[in-house]
Amino acid sequence: MASGELPDVIMGGMPSGDVLKYANLGAIIPLNDLLDQYAPELKSWMDKLPEIEKTLVYPDGNIYYFPMLDEYPTGNNPLTIRQDWLEKLSMESPVTNDDWYNYWKAVKEQDPNENGKQDEIPFSGNGIGSARSLIVGWGVLDGFYSDPKDDGKIHYGPIEDRYREGLEWVSKAYEEGLIDPEIATNDEKAFQGKMAQNLVGSYRGAFGGNMVTFNSSLSKEIPGFRVIGTAPMKGPHGEQIHPSLDQNPRNGAIGAVITKENKYPEETVKWIDYFYSPEGATLVNMGIEGKHYTMVNGVPKFTDLVLKNPDGLSPKQVVGTYSFAQGAGPFLFMKAQGEGLDDEAVKETKAKYISPFIEESKKYVLPGTLPFDDADDQERLQIMADIQTYVDESIIKFIIGQEPLDRWDAYVEKVKDMNIDRVIDIYQKAFDAWNNK
């Protein structure tokens, strides 16, 4: 963007907070009139689902990007558990924080991997965020959220009293060896290595990148291996919040923008709009009929080339060889693709442990893209750059015991001194604008 040598279209990857900045610089163009004239498929979706237009329209009244839509938004990143270990330990799927504590203790002490060593890791993940995510069980999110207990007003979780309660519980679990002692330094490769060594009893992770992959690959190496999602943790206050909801547009994903260099914006809009149509969405989601999918009772179903690939690729990897539909893009994510690539554990998790909690969770989880005006957005980002660094460093220290929790009040006071209340006000203004659209 700084070079000024722009392509015609930028697909995926642009943070939603940068869109208005580059629009104000004239680098990307407004789409309102173009969509009205040349995007009947996207416009039909906007007519059916008002939240799409609410998300796309910026405070200046313009639309600047094509979204990624979802035919059946649910959620992702559930707390996930070794179902085969639950059965060995004669335990039910955990719900409360006490249930989780008891499961972790059993994993640590009863040798469910049956190697004669006490080497099991009850809970692991790819970074300290995995441990922080447990605090949602106390009815607060690990960031900005709408609090239905306070008339839906915006709160910042990491300075709330309930966050401290959850943090104390997580820190205790870490001290007792129930949370991976290396969780703060784990990357995805290290975490997956521990899973492959048959060490990890639970984690929070994605369906496609973790659950499906683990079930398809590790079950071949570890007899009986199976992971499955669980219900959102119910803490002492009784809330069960699923913090990772898919939304429409999907997680505020920036599918595509058109730059000022594009000499054929009308044709470009027509081309992109095709991927919101039944024919175009089927092409980008499913591939070529007869090769990648066949029609069964009017529904496209993947062939064995995708599901049982002769080269040993996972279904998602196969789709990635002929389509961009495994990433963010300007298209409709079809139910047929989602269900076609979901294994039985994912289907069961969505049905039993995510869908029943969606409506309640929506009261807390903010829309994927809030309508910040440019000045507010720049101020927000500037203030949060320092706050986020301080909060992240402090939470790690609290969890691993480098900082005692009796320093909590001083930590909160410093975050307030760094002007967190101003950022909360900016979020509140944008959230009110969203609700009033």
C-alpha cells in the first residue's frame, strides 16, 4: 500500500480497521453505486440479512469491501477433550469449572495414555491465549464485550473483578501442573507435537485445523484416539458463553476491495458477485461437478478424490489445491462444504455444544466489524498498542506466578491510567451506532 503500486483487487488479508484509512487516502474506492447496478446476488443477501448491510456501511455512509458470507454461521474453537480418555476414566464430558478440575486431576494422576509414566498434560494449547480463554467461564470475555448484566454496555474483560476470579482459578491450575508449563511459549508446531506424542488431555482449538486433522491422522497412530468438543465452561456465576461465534459477514472478514488503479470496476464487481450466486458459490466451495463433487438428492457431495484422496491429502488440503475457499474471500461459504468436510466429532460438537449456546453468547460477543469513524479508530489503536502490551505481559505473569494476584488492584489502576476508559467510550459509541442502524 505504501508503494502506491496497487493491483486491481486485494482479496483477503486486509484488517477491517484499515479499510476506512485506505479509503480516506483514496487507495480503495467506494462500492455503493457499483453494488446497486452490478451486484444483484450480494444485494439479495443484504436484503435477506440486514446485519450484512449494518456491517458493511461505514460511518461516512459508504461500502468499501465485499464480505465473506456464511450460509450457516455457528461457531468454532470449542474447548476440546480426549473422548477416549474420558471413557477410560469413566467420566462424563465436563461442564462446570469443578468438572474440568476433576478431569484434569484424573488425567494427571491416572495414566490414561497407559505408558506407566505421569507425563500427561491435562490442558495445553498454542500460546498463553489458550489458558486465558478459560476465564470466559466467569462470564467475562478476554477483551471488549457487551455485558447483558449491565444493560449491554461495553466492558473490557481484563480489568473486571470476575476476570480476576477466573484468573485466580487458572493460576491455581497452572501451579498444580494441570496446565502445560510451556503453554506461554508453545507455538502451533510444539502443541501439535505434544498431541502426536499422546500427552494432551484437552485444549481449545479450531475444527478444521485441529479436530478434523487430529481425528483423521492421530487415530491411525494412537489406538482409540478421538477428540470432541465440549459445552462452554460453566463457572461459579452460571453463565455459559461460547466466545468464538461465526457471524455474517463471517467474523468481519474482508473478502475483497477494489483499488483506484482498477480500470474495469464494473466488470470486476460482476465477476466477484458471481461467487455469491448458487452456481458461483458451488464452484468455489465444491469444485467441478463429476470430479470434485456429485449431486445427491439435489445436494452437492464431495467425491472420494476429496474425502479419500489417493495422495494422502486431507479433505481441506484437497479443496485448497483448486479453490481459495479455505481462507477469507468474497464468496458465500456453503453449508454443503462445511458439512462435507466436517467429521462426526465436529457435527456432534456443533449440534450439542455450540448451537444451543449461540443466542445467549450473542449477547456478549461484539459484531465482527464495528463502525468506528476514522479519527476514533486511530485513537483507539494508538491507546491500545500500549495497553495491550502491558495487559498481555501482566496476565502471563499472573498465570505463571511471577506476579502475585494481590497486585491486581495496582494493575487495574495502571490500565485505567493508560486511558482504557476512553477506548471503552469509543467502542460504546460504535456499538450504539451499530444498534441504531
